[in-house]
Amino acid sequence: MTKSKRFALLQRRLKDCSPFIRSSVVVTRKPCIRKGCPACKEGRKHESCYLAVTKNGKTSVRYLPKGLVEEARRQKENYRKAQEVLDEMSEFWIEELLKKD
């Protein structure tokens, strides 16, 4: 495979990973604050989902509606795939750099 075809393939693979997010989906279960909640009385806790994002060593957490949980997980997986493609691109550019010697 030629250099330009190999790089074009990597670029297409990276584009196929879009959209992506660097995050984690966090699920918590805790009792609510309503007095007399039937679920809480039975010991069942209420589930809430959050999107956790770490930037500059600080983690921020934002509420994630249940309808977006699967999409967030899909985009999180896309980030992992994109990272793999970027690693391959880096190897490609290292090879190109060392050929100049």
C-alpha cells in the first residue's frame, strides 16, 4: 500500500469514529427525599445517570438523561477507537520522519 493510500485510510477510519467524547457514564442509586416514597420504603433506590469528564485533573459531572445514556456510551467507545487510529497515525508519522535520515 502506498504512503498516501495508507494515510487516507487512517483519515477515513478516524472520521468514522466521529462523534466521540472523552468521558465516563456513571450510574448512581440512592434514596429520594420524598417522604413515604413506596420504592424507598421497599429498599429500592432511584437510579440517576451522569456524564463524568476530567479536564486538567479536575472531574466535572453533569446529569445525563436516561434517553442519552446509550448514545453517550457509543460516543465514549468511538473515542477509544479514535485513540487507536491516532496511535496508528503517530506510528505512520514516526516511520516517515525516520525515513528522512
